[in-house]
Amino acid sequence: MQVMIAAAFVAFFVILWLFVSVILGFFSGWYTLMRAFPDRSHEEPLAVFKHESGMLGPVSMSRILKLSPCPSGLRVGIMKLFGPFHKDFLVPWELIGVSRKKILVWKYAELSFGTTYGRLRISDLLVDRLWQSAPQNWPEKGIPKPVTGARQFQYYFVQWLTLTTIAAAFFIIAPRAVDKGSGNYPPVSVAILFPAIAIGLFTAFEYLTRRR
């Protein structure tokens, strides 16, 4: 009986996982993109960037993207565990537009595929790596900014500082606003140190694993 329950639970989890991945594929526009820009599997990439993060449409994709600049265009793929029905697609260079943007201290780029097919948002560091790997075909003009160790460190340090500031402000202000005068809230030092350490560990891991 227990074996049957366990098997039913696993089957339910797998079906739910597949259902969610399909829904996200529709919302992100992935299925539309792979039909509009079918992959050319015979074409060898100039470089491969695995375990990258980005946002396709409204769907966030953290550390599961694979971007491969090719002679004819940019190939976009995803880890099959998170997109079992998501085929790779290859967008010709002439149909890719690049728009550099900034939110607070975060710089990123938005890649548009055609005029109506979809937009992929990735960090400016990754954009410049892609540009460096395909300098003759990249849609932007000029020379990409070098992705140095100092630039990578600055990027992750600013990310850590900003997120820590926001989290610390929340832990300091929210309890005092909800429970005024009772004193039943964490000390300021704890409200600052806890997010600083937790976010710092995650950011340090990101920096060390992505440092090239």
C-alpha cells in the first residue's frame, strides 16, 4: 500500500512538473519562438554559455539557459529538466535587436527577436560576452566593454549591497510599523547582519561559479 501511495505521489509530481513547464512555455513565448526560428543543429556554435540566467517575456529563468552564438545567429536553449518540450531555437543576427537598460543600479540588455516574437532580458556582462564571441555579427556597433575580473566583482558587489540594503530596511521598518512601541522586534544589528550574510553567501557563490 505504501509503495502504491509513493508511486502515485511520484506520478502526480511528474505530471504537475510537466504541466507547469508547458504553461510557462506558453507564457514565456518559447513555443512561438521555436516555431518561428527553428534550430539548425548542424551549425557549430562559436561559443557556448551554459547555466545562464535571464527573463523571457514575463518568465524568469535562473541558471537554466544555454546561449550559443553561431555564424548565422543566436541559438537559445534550456535545461531539459525545466523544459522537456522546449526545443532550441536559432534567431538570425539580422532579426535581433539589442536595447541596453538600467533599473536602479542593475544594468541589463533586452534582446528582441523579430518584431513581435519575444524579448529576452539578460545581464550586461553576459551580453558583452556574447558580443565578444561574435564581434562581426553582433547587432550593436562599436566595441564591447571588456568583461574583466574587476568588472565582475563590482557587478556582484553592487548587487549584494543593494539587496542587503533593501532587505535590512524591510526587517528594520516593517516590525516597528506593525507592532509599534512593544519592542518585540529584532535588533538593528540582527536586521542588518542576517540579510548581509545570507545574501552575501549566495552572491559569493554566484561570483565564484561565474568568474571567467
